[in-house]
Amino acid sequence: MLAAKTPRPATPPTLAREADGAMEPARSAVPVQVPATPLAPEGSSSTAGQAADVVEGTGLGEREASGSFVEESFGIPTPGNSDQANTTPPGQAAPSAAIGTAGLAAAPERRHVSPQRSRNESVQVPTVNTESFASAPASAIKSVASEPVSTFSIDVDTASYSLVRSSLNTGQMPPPQAVRIEELVNYFDYAYAAPESAGTPFTTSVAVSETPWNADTRLMQIGLQGYAIPVTERQPLNLVFLIDTSGSMQDKSKLPLLTAGFRLLLSALNPDDEIAIVTYAGSTGIALQPTPASENATIMQTLDTLTATGSTAGAAGLQQAYALAETMGREGETTRVILATDGDFNVGISDPEALKTFIAGKRDSGTYLSVLGFGRGNLQDATMQALAQNGNGTAAYIDTLAEAQRVLVDDLTANFFPIASDVKIQVEFNPAKVSEYRLIGYETRALRREDFRDDRIDAGEIGAGHSVTALYEVTPKGSPAEQLPPLRYSTEADAALPASDASSGELAFVKLRYKLPGETTSRLVTTPVTADRQDIPAAERDFAAAVAAFGERLRGTGTVGWDRIEGLARPGLANDPHGYRAEFMRLVRLASAVAR
């Protein structure tokens, strides 16, 4: 057990929350009831079955008539109300079991909310869609003769996968620009070998195999697996919830889902962790001063009082959140601001560059930022990504209570406790063995070759237990799959390259740079890659390839058939402890139906 914290110095007095003044009209949405119908059998030409497990918009029950939506729809009782209906599916532990207690265990039992959805659900279809997404053109094929080196920052965000699921569950294909393939692939773990101690923050696994969609190319998979800190050994955690309470947040897929998700998070915290709550947009101020997680009834009562009304010019919500966080953090603790919004980033700093600079400065002083998006129609995904990247945090999109469980409970240590920062990958291809290559995804994370050794360049972080996957499609020298014309002098240039006995059989050389938390100088790890290297089981490789092919098909850059994608993924179902891979299979079938 961790030692209890010593008393903290007095915190600033609670700021009076601004009364709603002259408000701008709240963004409105028109509820559209979409009947849930059974999914058409595979191979059927009917589209009537598109909505089976489809129309889940929020992933929540529809019981609005109760007048107490959060408690009844999510099956999470308020403190002292033990007679609430339990809507947890049979065979699962009720979420209320760990949440309604007055004290919290240091290492609470991990609980899982099944990804299976109710068939009786509705969605909110906004009348005006002002969403924006962080995107870039698909990676082009590169010639090894002219560009032998590929460099990029890692990405552990998974927001794109949830956005894809949200769109498909409303019977629509996702916007192509919302599909970031690396985030789809990194939604899943791939049974990589794990580090044995904290002294080695992560391990590297590499495998080369035939590309499932092209027998004349090879698929090179690079996997990083972070060290998983035992729950009982993790540092104390200080969290400041910065919550958007503008009028548009009243939709049940927004503030009600947000508060229900934060209730789940409380069940996973240690008693000496601390929580504070700051609101902005609808009302601005400190709703809850730093409070030990053991006082969860007080924290939940504050969450229950939050309302989404109106829209103001906004006070300095972000500055308030960071100022409060600085009073909470001590040496040996992790402090993080969690910004939760449906897209209103009116947090007190209007200039985007000034906002990123402010967040980066706070990151360097030890306070990180994570961003959670809720609802559809106004989601500013591009801003979410930029803020999270500058804050050494993750960006996630919460579309269901099951996703809140995954992000805030199951992956708590991965998302909140960094074990390595500024992680960059650089791959050098051997021109004697490889003529062309293509990095699948990571378009928004590309770096220049010289950025790899520049420790001033910010890059992605790996959290405790996180895994990261990157896929390259590689064209061997002389393969009929070669697409780029050869350079005039490539033969002489290649012949002049020195080849030692040690490197003559290598396809590529993988280099990684990272910093340990608090360090300013990076460390280097290298891994040679040969054509027969097989660190990753075949079923895991095929599942990763299936997810990548799925992403390429969704954004219109791939041609692998839906049935082929499903067939590739099927062997990977043997490693599916939480049902995420089974849900992926459902989404593939759903996309096939919607696309007809």
C-alpha cells in the first residue's frame, strides 16, 4: 500500500460560479428515431438489416421517461439509492457494486462493460454539422533509392476508431477524413512480448510476412509494448476535470454520458488520489476543490449537480484548471487535466497557437492534458488532437459507456501514467533488398529525417502498459509489384553501397528514440530486420492487417473486400478477453451492409 498523503496547504477559495448572463442560442439537435432492425444475413443484398446493433448512437438505454436519465439508463445508482433498477446485462458485474461505496480499495477489481449494445436505441442527428477532423493525404509509395529513411512520431490515440463506430452505428459511413488508420490499429493489443521490469520501458517486436492483399509485397509489422505498472505500485494521481457545460452538452450522449463515465473512473482510483472539478462555457468556476477519492459520495454529488445551460463568452477555464492542478501536484505524483467537451474549446485562450503554447509550457512543468470528446455534430477532432499532443496526453472519443469503461478504467494506467516521452521511430530500408515501401497511416505524425535526433522536437508518449503498432508495406527488389520508375543512376549507386556481412541480409534497420519521464536527453534502441523475422504470432499479424485494410476501405484508398477482411480477422478472435475484436467483426459486417 502507498503511504497516505500528508495534509496539503490550503487551496484557493472556491470562485463564485458565473450566473448565466446574456447567452448565445445553444446549438440544437433534432432527435430522429431510427428503428432498430435485425442485421441482414451475410451475403444478403437487403439493406434493411443495417441497423441491427447499428443504431447505437450513444450506446445508452432509452429510458428517458424516468426523469433520472443518468442513473436509470446506465444502471448506476446515486449514493443512498439502492433500489435503482440494475440494467447491467446478465453475467456482468453491476457498475454500482464498486461505485456506491463510501471508501475505495487501493486496487479495485477490474470490471468490464460489454461492447454489445441494446437494439432499442435512438440517435441525435444534428441539424448543422460543424465537425472538423485532423487528417492528411494517404501516405504515398516511396522509392528506397531516393528516400531510404522513414521517420514518424508514435500515436496511442484511439479517437478515430470510436468515431468510425459511432458513424456506422447510425447507419452511415464515417467521413473519410475521420479515419486515421494507425488509431484503428492501435485500438487493439497484439500479444507483444512485454518488458520484465520498469528499467526497460518497452520492448520491440518485428515480423515480416506476405501482404494479405498482394502476394508480391511484404508486410512489416513493428510493435512496441510498454511496461505495465502494477496498480498497487503506481504513483498517486491528481485529476482536474475541466468540463464543458454549454447548452449543447445536455444531449444524453454528452454530459449524462460524461458524468456516468467519470463515476466509473472513481471506482478505479486509490483512496489518496485527488479529484477537482472546473466548469466552463455554460457556467465557469471551480465546482469542486481538490477532494480525496475516498470521499467519492461528495465527488459524485458534485457531478450530479452539473447542468448544461446556455453559452457564455467564457472565463479563463483552462487557466483555472491548471492553477488548481499546480496546487495538487507534489513530487512523485502524476497530475493531469482532463478536458471533456462536445467541441466547444472556448476555454479562455482564443488564439490556437497561444493555446498550444500555454499547454506545452504546462506540460514541461509536469502537468499533462488529456482530451475527451462527446457527441456528434460539433466535434472538433483536429483541435482535440492538437491539444492532447501538446499536453503529452491522449485524445479519445467516448460514444458509449463501454468506451468510457475502456478509456477511464481498463486503460487507466496506460492513459494517465507515462513511462516514456517523445517516442520517435525511424526505419532505414536496405536498397539492395527493398525497392519501395509505404507506411500505412501516421500521416499526421510524420517527421523530417533530421527531427529524429533533435531532442527539442516533441513526439508521442507511451503510457504504462500501452502498445503501439506500425505497418509498412514493403516491395522487395525486383518484385513485379514495383510501381515507381527506376532512377537513371540507381544501379551504379546501389552497387557502390558497402554491405557488411552483418547487414547484407537485412531488409531494414529500425531505430527508436525516447526519453524517460523528467529527462531531456533521448535514448536510442535499434533493431535489425531480416526477411525471416517472426516475433509476432500469425493470427496477431493477420488481425492487424485486417484492421488496416478495413481503415483503407473506409477512407476510399483500399480495395480489399469486406469478406476478405473478416476472414483475415477471424483467427484473432482467440485472443479477445474483452470482446473488442468480436465487435470489430460486427463493424466490418455493418460497413458492408451500409456500403451497399
